[in-house]
Amino acid sequence: MTEKIDLLVHCGFLYPMDQPGRIVTSAEVAIRDGIVVHAGTAMPAGHWQAARTIGGPGVAVLPGFVNCHSHAASAIFRSQSDDGEGGAALYKVAFRGEKDVPASDWRDLAWLGAADMIKAGFTTINDIWYEPEALGEACLQLGLGAEIAFKLFDLKLEELWRGDYTRHADIGEGRLRRGVEFAETWHGKGDGLITTRIGPHATDTCSEALHREAFAEAKRLGIGTHTHVAQSPGEVAAITSWHGLGPAEYLAHIDCLDQDSVLAHLTFASPRDLDAVRDTGARYAHCPTIYPRRGMFPDVPAIDERGIAWGIATDWMMNDPFEAMRFALNALRLTAGRHDAFTSEQALWRATAGAANVLGKAGSKGTLAPGKQADLIVLDLDRPHLQPFYGDFSSVVWYARAADVVTSVVRGRVIMEHRKLCAGDEAAIVAQVKQHLPRWGQLMTSLGGVSNIDPCCG
């Protein structure tokens, strides 16, 4: 009997990530009403009556990547902290410069970031930054799934590099009010394509009162929180000096940590911090492309030993999930001194199903199985760097690139095809950003950052 569906995706190789070791050859994914109805071996000819059919034997299909910690609009700070002062530039360049970026620029950067995420293979992001409405609008129009939080703090970030932690209640109250208003207005938009969180920026940039108020608002709204925890030695030193606790311990102590909390980094987390994360059920977003730039890496084996849920994310500026998986593989194998310390299959699971679990979305995203949301990507395998393609997990994880993602599907809707966005003008998005370069270059150099852009003509 013929079964009507909306979209049928043929592939030579399918990586559903729903069962350990499962790779299906000569496969297909059938989609109806945005939901997967079949993901496995191709059915006999005539089984499906599809409104549209895509793919073919020369492609691989994966669940769409889930970016469980991102700053989509952060591209303005590319190149500023990769060399030079490294992590210190976060405080001396980024935190000092953010206040001088107008809302219209953040809007243009949000569109750039959303386009970048789609073209890299992400189908869902979990973002915390400025101008969340702009990112929400970009994601709605482009079709990218997103959990978005407005960045909360109650000090002057531009003074933090001096160690100035003076609290300003008006800043905190205003930002919390806007963050709550955004969450109330945007949660569930696009029939659930956009959801929201409350975003206390970091353990040290929010006072105890702001942490408590933000957490209470998240509970009232029935949404989660998204926070940087133990991301720098300065943060750890500040929290320890004030409270005699590590950053995660502190959040647990003031009852601002639970299973709906997403914690980014944990780079300088102590064993007691990790115990607090485990005991509260909080979840960890691991960003492997940023840590080596800083010359250090979180204690992932200790995180694993405690059974803490974690997934791979990108953080900011470089949004390539394939690079992120390879960075994680290299770092974890090198630090353990064992080639089998972290496998290709584990890396792919952490970037898809594991990352979805961090967001509390394991029931709907991150794998391709009947009843799951139809978020998937298609890789073109007919590339010199991918052939001969033997179809193992390592064939994808070690050799594929973001540029190999040719098609993206979110909730059954094709949002990128033949590497072209189906909504939004990519050339116009890029051109809009490039016109700001002379001014941005001047801002970076005024803060001690880098730029070789001619201030006269870009």
C-alpha cells in the first residue's frame, strides 16, 4: 500500500545516531508533517508517494548538528583573541568593545551568524548574546531552530579587565526585565522553532541577587538558564574570594542550578565544582575549538566519570561542527595518551544526540528515528577529500568539512539546497557586514586588538 509523505531523502549512507554502531547503507528518510516516519533501509519502489524526493546514492545523511552553546553574532571579534593576548583579549577587547557596537550592527551580525550556522550543518543553536530579537527574526526567516537568551549582567563589562566588580542595580534590573520580556514574547514563535532561556552571563558578572532573580524567572516561565561557568581564572578567583566556593559550587549553594541549566566551559572547574554539577543534574556545553587557543582544556574524563550530560558546541567565531569534533578527538586522545580515549562515533554522538540532550531535547532532536523531528543534513560525498569513502563513522568525522553540507532540513522544511539558503540573500547578508569593516577595524585597534583594514575604504 502506498504511503503519502511530504519529503523522501535517499542516501548511500545514513547515520541515524539512535543506536550504537548503526550505519545504514542504501537508505532513506521519509518525512511527513515535519516528523520522521522512516529512517533506515530503502523501502521497495512504490512504497512512498512523496511530494518531493531529494538526495541519491552519492550522499550521506546525518541528524542536523545541535550547537548547545553559541554566540551567533560574535563574528565581529574574529581574530582578536586567537593569538596575541589570547584569552585576556576577551576582557580587554570584546568586553570593552561590546558597548560600542550599535544595535543595528548586532542585527547584521545576527543574520551573518545564522547563515553561517546553517551552512555549517547546524539545525539548532542555543545562543546567548545581545539583540536577541534580531537573532530570533533571522532564525525565523532562514528556518534555523534556536533557543535564545539575552545576556544578563549587573556590572560594567568594559571595566572588568581592571578587576572592577562594582555592581549597578539599574543595569541588572534593566537587562533582566528585557530578558524576561524577550522570553515571554518569543518563546514558541514559529510554531516552536524559536524557544528561549534566561541568560545570566557568568557566575562573576551577576550578583547573587541577580542570579536568584534570573533563576526564579526561568522557573516561573518554565524555561532553562544558560550561563558561563568557570571559564577563566579571574572568574574562579573572584567567586572563591567572595564565597569560599568554586563557581558551580556557588550556583548550587544559592539554589540556582538544576537539570534545566546549561553551563558553558567548566575549563577551570574543580572536582567539587563538578560534583555540584552532577548532584544538581545541570548539563555541560563543551566547546573544543576555543580551549586550545587558550592553551588549556577542561577535564572531560572527570566530567564523564560523574555521568554529567555533555555535548559538543562551538562557543564563538568559528562555527564548524566537523572541526569541533576533530579538536575534541585530538585533545582527549593526546591528554589521555591513548588513541581510543574518544572515538569518532562518540564525537558524532556528542555533536548531535548528546548536544540535544544538553538542551533537554533528546526526545525530539539529535537522532533520526520515527517520531523524531525531521532535522537532518545531507553531505556530498563526491569530493576528492572524501573519496574513497568507506562509510565508517571515521569517514565522516575525520574527513568531512562544513562545506560538504549541501542540504539542510529543519522540521521537514528544506532550508538550504545545493549550498544556497532557501530564504535570505547570502550575498546581501555578507555585503551588509562588510560595509562596517572600516569602523570595526578602528574599534579593534583602539582596544589593542588587530586589524589591517584601511579605515578609509575597507
